Amino acid sequence: MNSPTAYAPAVAAPAGAPVEPEPAHVEARWSLATRVLFRFAFAYFGLYVLPFPIDLLHWPGSDYVIPPVRWYMEAGHKVVPWFGKHVLHLASDITVFPNGSGDTTYNWVSTLMGLIAAAAIALIWTALDRKRLQYTRLHGWFQILVRMWLGSVLVSYGAFKLFPSQFPPPYLARYFERYGDSSPMGILWTLMGASQGYSFFSGAVETLAGVLLFVPATALLGALIGAAAMLNVFALNMGFDVPVKLYSFHLMMAGIMIAAPDLPRLCNFLMRGRAIEPRADAPLVSRRWARRTLLGAQLVIGAYLLALLLFSSHRQSRMIAEFGRKTPNYGAWAVDEFMLDGVARPPLTTDPERWQNFIVQGPTGAVIVPMNGTLDRCQAKLDEAHNAIEITSSQPKWSAKLTYRREGDKLTFEGTRDGKPVKIALHRIDPQWLLKTRGFHWVNEFPFNR
């Protein structure tokens, strides 16, 4: 995009000479392509960031969704499926709404709707506003909106890595999973979680970019760092099939869009070695007190978003820590004896019902490793007062109500599984996995790559 501002040069008056009025600001004319592109970008990203910023208006720690945001979400849940069914004629109705995956059919259809709406708005806008030669002030206000939105997202991304909630250390059951049974996304999550130092570093880069975007004077640097960070995230999402491809791509493009007016100047300096003049921005408001108020408002909002998102990420990290809280039976257990419906089941790899290992990794989670080695992640309700546990498996579906007796490193379960009596004898094990024990070394005489 062409630089939206330019100033006439100022010349100092000689001593004693009458003071000349300050030269008027000269608005640079934008090319037709620039004007059309701005109208499209304004419409598309203006729609995309909704319902920001009102979606952040809540008390820290509260999950309450204010009515305007809830109405906006409910409207989307009606309009997008209708568009998919009656306009796109999709083979099946849209029933899955935004969740942990940002690449659902809903998201793709919503993105297509945004592109169509932005193109229509830009076309109508161009037809009705043919005489305007630039949008300097509107561009400035638009930059503030996108900067604050992108800054809040980057701080959120970063904060959830500074406090290890997005990539916590691998859970105990992950070490028992066969490498080939991991999904590409699971491998990435294990990689990031196993290296808390790298995860913290990437979070610090994203947080830094977000904070820089909150401050007008450092926004360009924040946009460049943020765009580079999101390019890396987008590449990881593409390479490891992480379902946040659409979102990370938009974040990268938002950073590029913020930096776009300065890219020609940066290219002249970095690629051609030419001296460049400082950028001269046209003030969005004319009075000095109004400019100071606008700057203060951006800094206050940025500080609020930073505090809110850091608090939220810390709160979530504590919730994750609670999920992994060590109960009395925490750890990995090997099954010595397994009796189901009065029949002893030998440890045969052809028996899908016999357990090989039982893993307790929190108050509500239990993982069973059958003889075939495929992990069965279960829900567990622990009643420590009565030494009882209720285990529910979703695939294959079964439930068991058991009491347990523990003597040192020995554990015994007795009860019923789907109405059939079951008795299981186990002993605690403590494998020394290389992923946990290898550690970090400054000096490596030879590569240790296993």
C-alpha cells in the first residue's frame, strides 16, 4: 500500500523575521488499486475481528459471556449453516461449531462469506465514493483497531506458553504410547511440552510482539515480529496438521497489513542501502489534548489486555496442574494378574480385554494399556475416602466400579466391569524414559540422536 501521508518540508525562519504560518499538511493521493485494496481490507478485517473488542469486557476469571457477544455467536450459528445448506448446497448440514478446531466446515464457510461480503462492500463503496483520493484518517483508525486486536491475540498466544498451559509437559501416559500411534499434532505437542525452554522462548517472542503493538511508536516492530512469529506458527500448523491453519494465516496477514505502509521504506533501506526519512503520520485528531488522550487510551487498553490475558493464562495453567495432581495411586502400574468373570486371562497380545498397564495421571484421568498396546483413555471418578474408583471407557465402551487395596508398591482392584466380576493385581513401575532423563548438555562429544 502506498504511504498514506506526506508533509511539506519545514524551513526555520531567521531571527527577527516574521513568523510564517506552519505549512499545511499535504495529503498524498492514493492510486486506484490502493484505494480499492484498502476498502476490501477494511471491510474484511473489520468483519473478521468481530466481536472484538467487546468480547474482552468481562471480569478477570469470569466465563460469563456478555449479551452482545452471545447474540453475535447465536446469529452466526444460524446464518452460516443456512448459507452452507441453501447457497453452497453442502452434502451435509453444518452441526459442528467453533471449538478447539479452527478449521471446521463452519470456519471455512464463514471465511468464504466474509470474502464475499468484503468484495461486495468494496465494490459498492468504490461506486459511491469515486471522488475521494485517500483515506488517511480512516486508515489510521483502522490500524488502531487491528493493532489492538492482533496485540491481544499475540499476548494471549504468548502468555499461554509463558505459563505452561498450551504445551504442558507430556502426561505420564504419553510415554507408554507407541510412537507410530501418535498423530502429527500429538508429536508437535509432545515436542513443545518436552522442551519447556523453547516453549517459553516462543511465548516470550509472541508476548513481546503483542506488547509492542499496543504502543504506537513501536507498532511497526511489533507487526514485523508478530508476522514472522505467525508465519512460523502457520508453517507448523500446515506441517503437523494442526487445525488452526485459517486463524494463524489471518494473524500473519494482519501483521503484514499493519506493516504494509512502511514496507517500501524498509525495502529501500535493507535491500538498496538508501537513506530513508522518518515516517510522518497525519494526526488523527487535531487538538493536542485529544492526541494525548488517544495515546493514553491505547496504552491503558493495552495494559488492561496484558493483565487480563496473563491472569487468564495463569489461571488455566493452575487448572491443568490440578488435572495432573498426584493422587495416592499416581503413577504407572504393571498388571500381574487379570481375572474377568472368574476366568484368569494370561498376558496374550491377542487378548484385547486384558490389561497390560494401568496409568493414573490425575484425579479424573486414567489410561489403560491393553495387551495390543493401544492406549484407552478413560474417565475416572476417585473416592479416596472409600478406596473406590469408577472407570468409564468410551472406546471400547465399558464401565467398571472397583474398590482398591494398596500395600506398598502392590495394588489390587476388585469389583465389576459391565456387571461381570473382575479382580486385578498390579505392581508399581518406574521406567526411566530417555526423553525425561537425557537432560541438557553444553558439551556433546558426539551427537546423541536416538
